Amino acid sequence: MQEETIVVSSGSAETTFQLGEILGRAATGGEVIGLSGPLGVGKTVFVKGLAKGLGVTDSYVSSPTFILVHPHEGRLPLYHIDLYRLENGREVEAIGLEEYLEGPGVAAIEWIEKGLDFLPPSRLRIDLHYKIGSSAKDYGAPNGNGDQREIVLTASGTDYIRWIDQVKKNLPWKEASPNG
């Protein structure tokens, strides 16, 4: 399957939010986004931006760690899914992940590495990483380097590659190191 990867540097929670918003505005429905990265790196901040771009009307988008799935209504439905507390494939299967992945909305799945076996091969994977010298407690800190993130977007499949190409045109900043 064809893939394309772009890398974006985020110097603030606002930039991470803005990337999510750009993707949300470009979504047409049926997209699956898998998010990966350590605690506090900005996965939920990204989903909040995605929600805004999708026109989600409820203003409370938070990590669904204890509920597992938060549906939100907007221009397109957003299914915010968190697999952090799940231990195995049976637990992932039990939450009915397939119905969220096959619907007309956008599924944003945090801790995607716990559910890779259940995802369609065509998807967008977003890996968020701290840059050296950064930590969760520093996210958004005005110290000049503690809030730095690297966001790696990997589009698998032609529809997702087109989505990423559209997003690249709308980025108000430069990619860190595009490849594809």
C-alpha cells in the first residue's frame, strides 16, 4: 500500500491544536486517525483541534480514558476513542471499535498501538514525540524549548495521501522534514 509521511514541528499546544483543526476542516467523513505518543505529549490537544475543524458544537472535548469512547456531533461526527486502559485484543473488540471505524464520522483513536489489529489498512497515523529537553510538565511553557514536539503524520492509502496533500497546502508553517 502506498504511504506518505510528513513531519511537523510544534512549538506550542496552540500549534498542535491548529494542526488538528486543519485536518478536521479537510475531513470528508469515514477517516480513521490513530494517535500514538507518551502521556502528556498532546494527543488530546490535537483531538480538540480536530473537533473544532469538524464543527463540533459541544465545547468539552477531553481524554476519554475512563469512558473509552466520546462521540461528539458536528459537521461530521467525531468518535474520540482511548485505548490506554485496555489490556488485550478481546477488550478492544468488546468496545465495538469496528462500528466507529466504518461510520460516516471521523474516528480519532488515542493509544492506537493497542488496537492496530483492528484498524483498516488505509488510515492516518499520527505519532507525537517530545523533542530533547521537553517534558509533559513543560507543554506550553514559555521557556523556549520545553514545549517542543515533533508530529509525524503517516498516510496509508491514496485517500489519506490526498488528505495529507490538502493539509500540506494549508499549513501556516513549514514541515520539519517532508518525505514521500
